Amino acid sequence: MQSFGILNITADSFSDGGHFLAPEAALSRARALFAEGADVLDLGGASSAPNALPVSPELEIARLASVVDAFQDDAHRLSIDSFATAVQRWALTRNVGYLNDIQGFADPAFYPELAGSSCRLIVMHSVQGHGPARPMFVPAAEIYDRVCRFFERRLCALIQAGIHADRLILDPGMGMFLGSDPEASFVMLRQIGALRAAFGRPVLISVSRKSFLRQLVKAEPRAAGPASLAAELFALAGGADFVRTHDVAALRDAAKVWQRLERPHAATAPGMANDL
């Protein structure tokens, strides 16, 4: 398991909008996420929440630049969360390790540049197809087949453009990206293993503080940590390779316990007593 620590350098993200807009605040949070054990830092300069205001690529880049520049020695551990081609093109010049696109790289004209790069691509499905999340009803019973049809088309297009399959990571989308029916996210979480097997590619899951969990436990975003952690551990048990989360430390510790429980208990060394 690898964790992607979420850093939203935005004014209106649903759970922490405005908290890290100042460069010094963003840098402090970036250092904290790495200290908590994040394998990758997932940086977003524009919110994809349903009511978010549009952000120009120039402003998005300006918000991201201070953190990206500060961590150039660890650029392979940076992910840029953007669906704007201009922002993705800038990120390639900064040698980041990952591009994370909620539209799943919908711009074929950009594929030759992607093929000429080496970063990994997080190809996300969303029922909206283009732009931020917005309410759109899709029956939960149809969501898995819909997700598979999307990946069949998009992965084929990316690979035919010369992008090696080993660079591709699947994100089925969660919460509003799977539609306005909360049950769709629960259905998709139960199908992670099937999705991974169907395409032979690693899967990233991002459920942290999402609306389908908040509705279930009746919690505000920043109080949805326990619900998020439960869903994240379920995703890992189901075969997820990467987890994108706001709370890296909680996931790190919970995953250690879960992984330890899955392994046979090491025999106690002779003459050593178990701690009480």
C-alpha cells in the first residue's frame, strides 16, 4: 500500500478550502504530510467540488509552484491533481512523478506529450465526463459496468498513443464522481478486486471525507475521519494499491495493525516473555 497525502491549495475545497492558500501554509502542510508517512503528495490548485468557482490554469500553477519548487529533489513523490492540459504540461516540465486527472486524460491532442514523459498517470472515471463533480443520477446497479466501459475505451486510447500500460493507475472515482446515489460508491468499493483483475492495473481509491460516507454517519467533513478510515481499510482488503487520504498518520497506523493481523504471529524468542 502507498498513501497519497491530499494537499488542497484552493479557496473552496469541500473540507479544507482556504486553509493552505498561503505559500507558507502549503509548505508547512506538505512537510507535515511527508513527516506523517505520505509516500506521495497529491497537490491540487483548483477544487473539483460541485460549487467550486473556475480557476484559470495560470492561477492554478501559481498556487502549486511554491510546493513543487521546494520539493524538486523529491519530484518523483509529487502528484499534480488537475484536469487542465496547460497545468499538466507545466507539471511535466517539473518532472513530477504522477499526474492525477479526474477526467481521465480526455484531451487526445496531449497524448503525444504524455507518451514522451515518464510520469505515472492516474486515470479517473467520473460519470460527469468533463469538469468538476456535479449531481447526476446513475443507478447503483449500473455503476460497475459503466466504469469498466470507460476504462476499456480510455486505456485503449492511451496505450495506442504510445503510453505504456505500466504507467497507468485506475481510479474508479468515488462520491459524486459516481453519481448522486450514495450506494454507487459502496457498490464500487466492493468491486475493487474485480476491477483490478479485469484490467491488470493497480487501483487508487480516494474516499477521504466524501459525501457518501458523511451522509451515512451524519458527520461534517472534518469529523468524517473514522468513517473514511473504515472505508480505506476495506479498500485495502479488497485489493487497492494506493489510497488518497487527508489523514496519512491514521491510515499508516491502521494499515500497520491490519497488515500485522494478516501475517502469522512470529514465535516468541526463547526466554522472552510477551509484554503485558
